[in-house]
Amino acid sequence: QAAHRTLGVFLVPLATLLALVSAAMMGPPAPVNPLFLNRMFALHTVSLFLGYSALSVAFCAGVMYLLLFDEIAHKKVGRMFARLPSLDDLDRLGHRTVVLGFVLLTAGIVFGMVWARSEWGVAWVWESKSVWTLLSWVVYLGYLLTRNLAGWQGPRAAWLATLGFALAVAMFL
């Protein structure tokens, strides 16, 4: 419970910043390209949107984890950090949301490949968004593998979750 309340302090500014950046980059509305009216494209975009939403929560949990870990390591936990959930709670929240986000990201990639195959006859288009999405997916796969096979938790896992989301955001720059 405490993790969810405190997480809002990080998520709301992140969501606001991302919304402002996207609003600033928006152009005037244009007619919808018939290419995008395909149901597979709708599944592709919704899966990716929900996946990145879950991964943004993992990012915030990872940042909170790293900040709190540093405060504890330097034995100077301030008032703000004292309100954060425990390191275990943040690690658990980050892991759960990475698993959910990874499943949705994978589904979005697969739906996109099926859509691209039906529209263009190829399953993968090597353009910047696809490459950044793939790089982000590889980082999250690495996160899951190292966590489950090598037992990486805590700071290592938080760094990987943070890196994965940073790569995802980089695709929009």
C-alpha cells in the first residue's frame, strides 16, 4: 500500500512531463491512413501503450530503489526518503511491473510483426522505433534472465529496469 501512495510522487511528474513533451510535438490532426484501421494494428498499439505504462511504473520503482539504497548506504536517510517503501517492497513492485510490461511489450511486437507482414509482406521493418523497441525489449529480457537465473535483485535489477525504460523513451526523441 505505501509503495503505491509514494510512487505517485514520482509517477505524476513523469507522466506530466511525457504528456507535455508529446503535446508539444503534436501536429494538426490529419485524416487516418487506411493502413492504421487494421485490427492487428490496434492490438499492436494498445499492447505497447499498456506495456510501456507498466514499464514506467517499474522505472519509477527502480529510481526510488536506487535513491533510497544510496541514502541508506550513506547513512543519511532524510525525511523524504523515510516515507518511501522498503527496498524489498520497491524491488518486488519493480519486478512485477517488469514482468507485466515485458509480456505486453512482447505481445505488441508480435502483433506489429503480424500486421507488418499482412500489409507489407515483411515481418520486421528496420526503422528507428522498431530498433529502439527491440533494444528495450532485449534489456528487459536480460533483466528477467539475470534475475531468474543469476539471482540479480536490488540495485542491479533497478539499474536494468531504469535503462530499459530510458531506451524506450529514447525512441521518441
